[in-house]
Amino acid sequence: MASSFSHKAVPALDVFKPDLFHGKVVLVTGGGSGICYHITETLMRLGCKAAIVGRKADRLREAAEQLARDTGSEAIATPGDVRKFEAMEQVVKQTIDKFGKIDFVICGAAGNFMAPLEGLSSNAFRTVLEIDLVGTYNTVRATMAEVKRTHGTYLHISATLHYSGLPWQAAPSAAKAGVDALSNVICVELGPFGVRSNCIAPGFIAGTEGASRLVPKGSDDMVKAFIPAQRIGERTDIANAAVFLFSEAANWITGQVIAVDGGQMHFRSAWLPYPQSSLDPRSFKNLFPDLRL
Ligand code: COA
């Protein structure tokens, strides 16, 4: 039998020129941790300045300081809850007061947990919709006058969940489908102002909160086998796609959802045994301790 081959993840600076985003300013919701932290770090290494948004002020401040130390560029912490429009207005004001403008916006704040329909209260469903979808709307609405002025670019962190009916993911699937739709409208309405709007739909990315919430510990080898590119994604894979989408090389690409998932969306195989996960969700309680049933 032939053995499988996988390409290694490549750091952005091996490919893109170091001053690519010199003079640019990015505002990132969810930028204090995970995938969006890494995208922010990469944009900053390429010369961008950043304002990161999150709910936990102390953690956010530490993240901004770490980003500045590691990259030599500037970052500020602008605490706020994306669910509150007034908070996002304040975040935008603080960013413009500090940096004078906003060129790029990343809508990355998200909430997720595994929950079969019977374990999902109406408030739980609403909470995820409010963070992912209403939060994206609030971020866009609060930034859009400025982004029109700078002829800037939106990037939304979506998902591939909703391309099929994935068990235990009703709320995030509905929310991300809405995010994709919203991005398309932004593309069309704001396109004539020189504004672009795209989504990245990440696949399984190692070491992220999303991955640890969605896949039981110790399943990496099983997950990898279902990924055509034969490796689990790294944060740098997502950051590289973001760099390309923000760059001038992509200035005719708008209204697109780009799956960065090693091809996994074309090979749908649930890692939750089916139909056991629907018929007897309680039998998975040892794998998902937060499961509420
Ligand atoms: N299963 C089922 N319901 C759950 C749940 C779980 N594991 N975790 C929370 N909920 C429910 C709560 O019970 C509550 O509903 P209720 O009022 O009917 O009881 C509702 O969701 C809101 O929970 P709450 O803790 O008040 O919301 P929050 O705003 O503090 O937290 C979450 C939001 C729930 C999305 C939380 O997981 C979070 O903050 N996540 C952010 C990080 C994240 O998820 N990253 C991954 C991105 S892929």
C-alpha cells in the first residue's frame, strides 16, 4: 500500500513580503485568543496595527501586550461584548482615537458547545446566535462608515458545519449560515464603495478552543484520516488565507466563503458514531463532560 503524503504548514513570512500591511489597521473581534489571535499576530508581523476585542478585559490586555512584544508592531485592547451595539461603537471610537482609521475588520467572536436538540434551551440557541450572527452584524454596523471611507475589507470566520446537517451543532450551524448570508449582502451593498467582504470557513485546527470543544480528546488520528490533505490544520493555515484575502492580490475576490480545511468538507464522515449520537446521546457523557441532558 502506498503511504500518504501531507504538505507542512508554512509560516506567512516565508511567502509574503514583510511590510505587506505597513500603515494598515485591523480591528479583530475574538482577537484575544485562538485562531483570531494568530491571524492578528501574523498581520502585525507584516506591519499592521491592531485593536483586539473581547469580553475579558484583563486577558485582552495581556494578549495585546504579548502581540506587541512578539511582533514589534502596535496593538490595543478594546474590551467589549459583540452582543451590545453600543459597546462596539465604543470599540470603534477607541480604535480610531488611537490609530486614526480602520482598514480591515475580522468578525471572529464566536460561541459553541456540543448539544443535541433536546439539550439545547431556547436561551442557549439564542446566545450562540447573538454572539456569532448578531455580533457580526453589530461589528459591521459599527465599523461600516469607517470601512467605506478607507475602502477596506471585512473577513468573517465562518465554518463548514452547515454544509450538511451536523448532529449536536444546531445553533452554530444556523448562526454561521447567517454569517455567510450577511457577508454576501455586505459584498453587494458596500462593493460600490470599494469594500470587500469574504468568509474563511476553517476546518479542524489543532490547539483551538473550538477543536477541544467539538472533538473528544485523543481523536486526532481518526480525524486526520478523514482529511484529504492528511493532516490536522494549524492556525498558520488560516492566517495565510487571511493574509491573502486582505492583500491587494485578492482585490477582485469578494462575497466568497473559502473553506480552509484540507478538503475535509468534501469527505463528510461524522466522528460521532451515527445513529448512536442521535438515539442515545447520554452514552457519550464520558467523552463530553459538559453535555446537558
Ligand atoms: N450545553 C447546553 N447548554 C449550554 C451549555 C452546554 N454545554 N453551555 C451553556 N449553555 C446554555 C446555558 O445553560 C444558558 O441557557 P439557559 O439560560 O437556558 O440555562 C445559555 O446557554 C447561555 O449560557 P451562559 O453561560 O449564560 O452564556 P455566556 O454568554 O456566559 O457564554 C457560551 C456563552 C455559552 C457560548 C460560552 O460557551 C462561551 O462564552 N463561549 C466562548 C468561547 C467559545 O465558545 N469558543 C469556541 C468557538 S468555536
